Amino acid sequence: MLSLDEIERAAAIVQDAMPPTAQYAWPLLARRTGCETWIKHENHTPTGAFKVRGGLVYMDRLKRRSPHTSGVVSATRGNHGQSIALAAARNGIAATIVVPHGNSVEKNAAMRAFGAELVEAGSDFDAAREVAIKLAGERGLTMVPSFHRDLVAGVASYALELFRTAPPLDTVYVPIGLGSGICGTIAVRDALGLGTKVVGVVSTEAPAYALSFAAGRVVPTNSADTMADGMAVRGPDAEALEVILKGADRIVQVSDAEIGAAMRAYYEDTHQLAEGAGAAALAALLQERERMAGKRVGLILSGGNIDRPVYLRTLAGG
């Protein structure tokens, strides 16, 4: 696990590139959820998602370790790729990002705008990751994983901001992709000696982490077909699962319909844009409304990057 000193040093790297994001308690959301609800607005970062924090720390440390690196390559559904593209450009490093066919058009455009070479390959994230590994060998590039200690240290900075700024929280709900967000939240909670429960959230259509949490071991799935592309993972990371097994209270599964309802709730109650994974924590809280009645709860709105046609359909109830 990360020490408080390591988290604070990573936070300093992040804060050199961006200010802390806000955490607000929205009264209409409180009325809807039946509890005091604090939102950590990671949709307000320079890439529109929390992942940028990890990318900034990872690339800063890579540049220090390997100042003459020939470039990096990574796989993504979008937010991780944007973070690597932005951070690589900031450090003068070329970035190649592999995305699956049919990936978000607007996330692809953002990655190119941040300076990345985009390669489309494979049917989903896990297939794209295999192509990225192959490219790393063929081109002599550094493969940037989606889960790494430096990435976790970077994204942990949002939990540090939240826990130090919001009132004491009974529970925090965190969406799970490959696990850097929830592992960072657990690390900060433990480093600060807090009693806050950390609850992971996955899609019913990509339940690998929920199945693995229940079994106590890695349980991959054959598909991850969910509108919440930030949680569309078939194969859990063993290192991340170990942290989650030790530090998470439970994992909640939410359907695409529940995620869509949460996206609409964010718009109606806060006028905030939330992508599928970004709204998953609220979807889980709404599912557990009776259990959490009257408590003080934190929700990680992990990102707001969603293609306009998809968002319009969701707002319309589709």
C-alpha cells in the first residue's frame, strides 16, 4: 500500500499541472438519495476524468527514470489514453494509444488533439491491450499498463482532496475499471486512519471484479458489453484485486438502465455531465438508498466524457 508521504509527493506532481477539483454536497441529490451526498467532481479535470492524475505522475517518473525513452504505448477505452497523451506531451514523450474498433468518437478525437498517435484494433479493451503489448515489442516502446503503482499514487490525490475537504464520510462509492481509483481511495483512507467504508461499483454486464471479490481470486469473464465503457473490463488485475479484497467493504453491481437513470439524475439535480462510469457510483447509492438513509456519503463522479448522440439518447430515457 501507499504511504501518506508517497501520496502527498504524487499529489504535488498533479497540482503542478492542475488545481484540486471541487467536492460539493448537492441538496437535490440529497433529497433523491435520502442522505447527505458529497460529489467529487473528477469531470472537471483537464481531460474530463480522474485518470489524468495517474498519467501525470506516471509520465513524470518515467521521464526521470528514462530521460531518453523512445516513446510509450498503451491501450484504453478513452480516459486512460487521454491522460497518457496529455502527460506524455507535457514531458516531451511520443505516445501511441490503442483503442478497440467502435470506440467513442469524441474520446478518440480528444486523444489525437492531445498529440497521441491512435491505433484502432481489437473488439474490446482486452483485445486492444494485446495489440499494444505487441506494438511495444515491435517499436521498442514502453508499455504503459492501466494499473500501476505510479498510476494509483496519482489518482489517490483526488481521495486526499476529498477526505481532507469534505466532512467525515460514512461511505464512499467508487466505480471500478481496472481498479486504480478504488485502490487509491483505499490507500488514502488507510493512510489517514479513517473509518470510512469504501464500496466498489461495477456493471452487471462487466462483473469480473464483483465475481472475483466474491470468490477471493481473479475470475475473468468472456464479455464486457456495457454503455459504461470506463468499466468494460473482462480481466481483473490481480494486484488491484488484492488491495480491494483487503480494503473494500463490498462491490455493488448496477445495470445499464440504472446507470442511465443516474446520468439523468446528475443532469436534473446538478446540471453536471456524467459519462456511464462517472454515474455508476450514484446508481449504486440509489440502489442502496434504504441502507444508506441519513448517512453522509461520498460519490466519485469519475468522468464526463461521453459522445453527444449517446448522451442525448440517455437523457431522453433511451
